[in-house]
Amino acid sequence: MAIELTPLPLPASADPSKFVDFGREVKGVNPGDLTPDQFAEIYDALYKHSALLFRNVTLTPEQQYALTKEFDLEAESYGHGNNKTQSTNKSILHPDLKTIPRVPQVQLIGNGTVTDHEGLATAALKHPSHKTFHKTVVSEEDEAKGYTRFYRWHIDAALYDYNPPRVTTLYGITVPEGDSQTVRYDDGTGDELRVPLGTTAFVSGKTIFEILPPELKSLAVRTSVRYAPHPYVWMSRARAMPTGLGIENEGLELPVEELPAWEQSKVETLPMLWKNPVTKGLHFQVHPCGAQELIVKALPEGAAREGALYPDGAHIKDLGQVRALLYKMQRPAIAPSLVYPHDWREKDLVLFHNRGVLHTVVGAFKPDQVRAFHQCNLAASDVPVGPTEEDVAKWA
């Protein structure tokens, strides 16, 4: 049977014109046992469509790791370092991940108590909730009515020492049923989005860039982002905006002297736009919570200067300015019409281009609602490629 690709079912809230290329369900192939030719098709499809869904898949941790590694044969370590998040207790990721002992590149995530699972006698899982991370929260009364929020829009990446993974695989083992919820943006826009319980929401980095006005496209193609050292520890006392798209600027980040030992050479400075290795398109890929500085190149010779931002280049170190600018650039792309909230079923495998999308956990579970997923991503063997000189000439 040949591999078949069909469009993902979009919610009524989505603008179909913005999802022409995004997302495909893959049929006719076992992702845990691909031939070289089949993998070549999957590889091509992933980079063209950003997210692939396989339904009703039986997948061992070993198979999931092997599939993830096939996209980067030189990669070996989990994206944050094998067991790293468990040894860094101050990291905001520490409570969310439990390592599968025999395959440390695969993490168990979810909610509730899971017993006798892949070498783990007992694992107490906690679904990340906006109530532990946002400055303001949905009231208990409104939560009882089904209101919730996006947790944290992000890229799967350590953003210090380890290169951002190329792909992430998410495998739904136990998926609790429950009523859908309504995401409130709570940012004064009145935006809301109806989502399935416990969805993972995605937005396209390609779309983020495409919908920018010309002056912000010019800025994006010239800018690099410097991340804080040990960013998940650095931000551990800070609190997020109600959209989950970045940190409130309250000066609560840990000072450098309180961070774990770090080296300047391991601090990551990455392009704001990452080039797709298959389509050669540009994806706006910034983790807004960990960003600390922006480095802007001057306009190329001959570029129009009228209306241009930072035409002579800039090094923006003021955290408030950094965050305000990133929010201005990214917020339009999480509008309800541009979000794909996946409706999880048991044995769903979702494979996504981690260098081409932003995603977030959504919603909240009750303590007795058990959810168990396997997640795998691998610190890449290379650094994301940014815009070429031709790209800068075209967009600046």
C-alpha cells in the first residue's frame, strides 16, 4: 500500500487559506518500521507540511527514538541533555519530564499517577498549567465553566549548550476523555478559542513570517536572538503573559550569580528566521520566554531606508524592549484563526518540524484524569541555518 497524505481536519475557527500546506495525516505506513524509501517520503512530507499525524500506532520507546534519530543520524542526546532536566531542580521543566530508564532520550509526560510503566515503578505526572506560570490566572469559577489558557508557546530546545532539535515526536498512550475547553487570551482583544481537552496547539513559523508587515519582515531577516544562559532556570521566578507568549517584564529573572555555572561560549545566539532544508522557506522561530537580547544587522547597501526599523543596525539589551518587539511580531500569528489545536486520540503519533513551528500545552486536567505521552527530541548535530544574502536582499 502506498503512502497516502490527507489534510488534517481543521476546527471551525481555523482559516483554511492559512493551512493549505500545514499538516497531513499519513496513512499506509508503519512509522515504527519504515523502509529507506518510505522514510524519504516522510522526511520530505514533514518539511513541506510541518506536522504529520499517524493514527492508531503501536510504538515502543526504542522505535520512537529510532524514528526521531533518523532525521539527524549524528544526534544522540535528548534535547535538554539526557536526564539534565531532572538534575537541574530549579528549571521550570523539572516537574514535567520523567525519563524512560532504558531509553533516556524518551520522556514520559502527562497527568496523574502512572505505575509499572516502561521501567518506572511509579511516576507522578503533572500536566503543566498556566496557574503555575502566568502572572494572572483564570478564576476557579471560570475554570469550572471550562475556561483555560495556553500554557507557554515555545520551541523544544535547551537554548544553552545544545542545538535546537530538528523534530519532535509525541505519542499518545493514555488520553482521557472530557469536555472541550475555551482558551481565553485575556489580553484585551476578547480573543477566545474552543479546544479539545488537553490539546497541543501549533502555529506555523512560516505563517508568522508571512503575515508580518514589510518593516517587520525587514527587521526579522536581519536579526539574531541571544538567549539567556540556562534560560529555564533564569526565568524560574518570572511569570508569563496571559497569552503564554512571553514573560511579563517585572525584573524577576534570576541574576547571573544565582544561575548554575555557565560558560559564555555555550550561550546561544540564533537567527530569528530559520531556513527550511527542503522548501528553503523562512520560518520565524523564536522562543519568546528565553530571549534576552536582539542583535540587528544594518540594512544592506541599496536597501530603502524610509520606514525601516534600525536601518543602521542595533544591539538591543533592554529586556522590556526585546520582549515588546517580539510580542508585536509573534502575537498576530496566534490569533484563533491561525492555531491548529490537535484533538488527541489514544495511539496518535504526531511528528512535527521543531524548527518550523511553535507549540504549547493547553488546558488543565483534574488530578484523577490520567494522561500518558511519550515525547522524544534530540539535540541537533547542527545549528539552524538563517537567511541567505539573497533572502536579506529580498526582504530588507
